[in-house]
Amino acid sequence: MFAQKSLSYGFAELEPHIDELTMVTHYTKHHAAYTNNLNAAIEKDASLQGKSIEDVLGNLDAIADEQVRTAVRNNGGGYYNHNLYFSHLAPNGAHAPSGNLEKQILKDFGSFEALKDALSKAASTRFGSGWAFLSVKKDGSLSVSSTPNQDNPLMDKNGLVPILGLDVWEHAYYLRYKNVRADYIAAFFKVVDWDAVTALYDQVTA
Ligand code: MN3
């Protein structure tokens, strides 16, 4: 059974950048539904039981039944992506990366601002619902990409591991920002906890 990662902050604590009603709805309705639907899909295929979510998402083509495969792709992706999203937000998180992640950002993007610009562009140009990700390649270098729906870089089987996910589904921002996705993207960067992202980078590259 997969369970939502619990939050280290209250639903209202990301105000005014991300509003309480959006947080409550996003975490207790959307994220909960992906988690429940993933667990229901896993129950239908004994070969998936006991596997890590990374293992499941990296081997979707091994799922024989097409309906189960689609359910796991959509809801397993949703489960994983939202755990990543919510666990790297914080009301008083570090405003910039440090250590090896900072060094790698300077190497690959030239500056932290340039990285944020690349992520913002990936997020703002994603047509319809989807995500922007910062991922680590096998050699430790960084990559910015975007995916439709609940897909993520693990599904591409090219060794990319996401370390930051930016949800640009309308449910992530519409209550406060309406159609202005760019304002939500700017607000997201006010509440990213870069210490958490840095720690995950260190864990993935260790
Ligand atoms: Mn979402």
C-alpha cells in the first residue's frame, strides 16, 4: 500500500503564495485520489505488489493489462509527482541551493536565476496539464524538462531522476491565480525549500 507523504507544514502556511483552499483541495482530494487509485490498480496485478514506486514507474511496459498499465501510469505518476512537489515546499525554506547542487547548477546553467528561468519556461510552455521537472542524469549533471499529464522522467528509462517537480495542472493554481499560470510559477519559487532539493540531489548522486 502506498501512502501520501505527510506534510511538514500546515495547509495555510504557504499563504499568500499558495492559498490554503488550494493546498487542502490539492493534498486531501487530488493527491489522495491518485494514491487510492494507484493502490486499487496495484491490487489487480500481483507482480507489482511490494515494488517501489520508482521501480513500478520505470517499468510500465512490463504491466501486461492495458487498463492496469494506464491506471498505474496516470495514478502512480500522480502519486510520485505529488509526493515530490509537496515535500519540497516549505513556508521558511532555504531560498537558494547550496553545496554540490549549487555547484552543478552553476556548471550546467551558469546561474541559479538561469535555472529558474529554464524551469519557468518549461512550466509556462507546457500546453494543457502537466509538469516541469529538474532532474539528475546518471553523471550527476542536471536537466530541465516538462511532461504532459502525470508522466515524469522516470518513465523515459534514460536514467533521469527528478529532484524538483512543478505542477502546472490548473488544480494547482486556478483558485487563486485563475488563468495566470505565470504568477503561480513565480509564487512557487517563493516557497521551494532548496535545502530539501539539495538533500535529494546529494542522495541521488551518492
Ligand atoms: Mn496536482
